[in-house]
Amino acid sequence: MFKLITALIQWALFLGVTGGLVDVTIAMRREAAHAHQVGLISLSRLNHALVDPQKDSRIRPRGH
């Protein structure tokens, strides 16, 4: 009887883990399809917003 209960618990855990993996895989597939439809994202506007070339920066590249 103990082996039967242990086997049922192991089977339930296995089904739970595999079900979770399937859900994560489906969610990743949806996100990948959405990213493919949107296309590549250009970060140049974000870079210019973070580092304004017109302002005097205290951080300078080496050799300058």
C-alpha cells in the first residue's frame, strides 16, 4: 500500500512539473511570435536620452 501511495505522489509531482514546463513553453512561444511581429527595437533614441552629447560629461574615454 505504501508503494502505491508513493507511486501516486511521484506521478502527481511528475505531471505537475511537466504541466508547468508546457505552460512556460507556450508562453515563450507567444512572446517570441510577438517579438517577431514587432521586429527589432532600435535603442539609439534611448542612448541619446541617457547620454546627451551636448552636455559636458565628467566621464571621458581613456586617452582624452
